[in-house]
Amino acid sequence: MMTRYRTKCLVLSLCSLLSVATAYAQVEMTTLEYWLDSRFNERISLSATEQMEQTIDVSQLSTGIHTLEMRVSDTEGRWGAPLIRYFLKSDPRLEGNSLAYYEYCIDGAWNNSVNGTLTDGEAILDLDISSLCVGMHSLMLRVHDVKGQQSQTLIRYFLALAEDPAQRQLTAYHYWIDDYVQAKEGQTTDGNIMLDIDVSSLSKGLHSLGYQVADNIGRLSSPRLLYFVVPDLEEGSDQLVAYEYWFNHGPRKRVELEPQQSIDANDWLIEVKDVVPDRIPTDYTFDTASEKVCFRDDVFFGLQVFNGNGKGSQAVLSDTVNLELTIDPHLLPLSDGDSIRFVAPRGGCMQGWTTLCQKGDTLIYRLSSDDVKIDFYDSKGSAISANKTIAYNDTSLYSVVTPDNSCYALLYNANINSLDIALHVTKNSQLTDIQLIDTECSNVDVFDLHGRKILKKNEGIYIVNGRKTFVKRNKP
């Protein structure tokens, strides 16, 4: 409800507020409180009746929007939720005010603004935008009243389009091969461009042809690049029948063509798939839902074309392209006490293992080489920190406290000289660290993981003094 008044007092009927029926006949409204503009500490209390009117003095209020809030209580002492109403206190000096004229400008140039007369309170604009440049512009408008006041500025945006495309004419062009510095220019009168380019001096392999065109007022188009291949073929064998492509050091993929004398590489649709990176970066992300590893990497593209005699052109590597790659870590299960041996994951390869566990378990991973990266993740794909210890003969021990019921171990970037790797895992919910003892120690009893006493202690994980302990072998 919005109430407009121009006197010093506001007379408000509270009948609608007090006439709400109650669910229980014995419960009646007893007290009404009201206050202005959220000033609860200045509320006024009245005895509630079925019919009442209250005169509120608002002479001290500023002009503008105000609030009236009220609430009632019943015979049980319970207060209802406050009811809020808005009202406007206008300025008596503006009595009889009306709109006089409008004013507008384009792109904020108020020094060049234009005035106009309002028709039935509306501004009808007929704008000449022929002199505006092509692109986005703003129309800013405000109105003035007879009292000399102006409204807030209304802003609307519009797009100035170019002239009729039919009036454009193609008059000039320039083109270049491989290097923009070597661009050549030409003129045309009928809008058609025919190029007769001598490529006999070009090296064998992949090249680019770039060009731009200009219209009758000198505006240039965006540059466009086309790719073509200068084949290195036997003389007289000018029919190209296939091409092969590859990414990085990955396998080649061959595509057969209809025999032709030349090929345009822009007509080829090459799917970026199964790209094997040269090396996996450490800032990759691991998605446990898809069980895939994702990262961005610089990828090289190799290309070679072939004639009917099987002779191939000179292979050309393109510029580096940064792409989003996905790697399969080939996850396999690894249970408590398991020992496995596998080929070292070198280059862009990755091998992963999944161990089921309980929250708070401590998993001990024993890795036969320190020349390989290993990372640990929980079931949500969040990295888990690990305490690392280097044992005898570069054996690495990793202690991982699991935050939930799964632990992923991902191994990658093994040393180029590594042939295979052995991995062993055990778990103990009470284990907090890894201790190393000597195999020749005779003053301690050592038990295997099944509780049997061990006399000949080989290197491995045993129970010593009631705790899982790594027993190392003496160096010769």
C-alpha cells in the first residue's frame, strides 16, 4: 500500500488490521503498537478496539518514502508479526508540478544535447545517426519539470550498422606466403581475384598462404590463412593419394585420398585424440569419477603426404599448440599386503593403483625406486600428503593417512633408465611413523604380519615391539 498526502498529519484507518477473525473466541486483541521508519524504540502503544482511527503527526519527517510498522497483542500476551506499509511525503512546494521538456545526447556529449517538447508526457525522438561510426553507442535522456528540476538520466544502448553491403566493392588485395613481410599487392575492378603463384622456389613441405582484401574506401578484411603442401615426389609422379599425421612421438594415422595433383590442408578434419605427451606435468588434475588425469600441454603436429608409388614428402612439424589432454592412469586394485611389479611409467605414461581402506588408516607404500613420481589422492580427487623416507638401495617408503575409504596412488615420469618397478602396500590404523632397524640387530624380537617370530630378517615390513616397522638390510 502506498499513501500520498500533502498535509502535516496522516489519518490512517486501522479497521482492516483489527478486524481479522481469531480462531478462538476467548482470545481478543488488547494492544496495538506502531512506529515510523524502523524506530522501534519510539513506538506508540494504543488500546486495541474493533474500530479505531489514529492521527499521526508526520510534519517533522523529510520528504520522500517512509514506513509505518504496527503490531498487536492478544489477551494471552502474544504479539503478532509486524505489518509494514509505505507512504510518500511530498514537498508542498511542488503542488501542481508537471513535466516541461526533455533533453538528450549521444555518447555522453551533453555539450551537444538536444531539447524537445513532450507530447502527452512522451518524448518522441527521430535521431539522425548517419554520422556515427559503426559500432555500439549510447542514448542518454532526462526530463525537466516546470519547477526547474530534472530527472535521473535514462540510458539506452544501440548499434550503428554499416552502410548497405550492396554498396561495397572489392577493389584491392594483398597476399603473402609464410611471411607477412613478403606481402604482395594487387588491384581488381570486377571484384574477382585470380592468383597465379610460382611455388617452385619453396622448400618441400607445409606452407601457408595468407591474404586480405580491401573495399572501395580502403577498409581491410581480417587476414585469412590457407595451408598447402609442396611435395617431395619423384618426377612424373604427381598424383597424391594419401597423407599421414601424428602428434608428438605418437603413432601415425593414415588417411587415403582420391588421386589428385595438389591438396589443400584446410579441407582436412583432424581429430585431436589419444595424444601421448612427452612428459606429464605435476600440476595435473585427477577426476575420480572418470578415473582420468587432465592437464594442458604443448603438442607438436607431424604431417607427410604420399604419391601412388609410396614415396612420401618431406615431413614438417607445425608450431607448438597448447591443448587440453586426458590421460588414462590404468587403475588397478592393490590390497593390504600385496606386492606387484610393473613396467616403469616413462614419458607421458601413468600407472595407478587403488587401495580400499577406512578413514584414519595409515597406508605404507614401499617403492623399489626413487626415480619415479608418485602422488596420492582420496575418493574425491583431493591430494593427500605423504611422509617420505629413503631406505637402503634407494627404496622409498611413503606413509599416508587416509581421509576416507579409498586411496589412489598415481606413478609417472620414471627415469628413462628404469626398466620395472616393485610396489608393496600395508596398512595399520595405529601406525603414525616408519622406523628403520638393522637386520643384524639381535636384541629385538621381530614378527611377520601374521604374528610369527622371524629369525632371519630380510628387508621388509614386520612387527617390532607391537608396531609395524620397516627392517632394512645392512649395506655390504
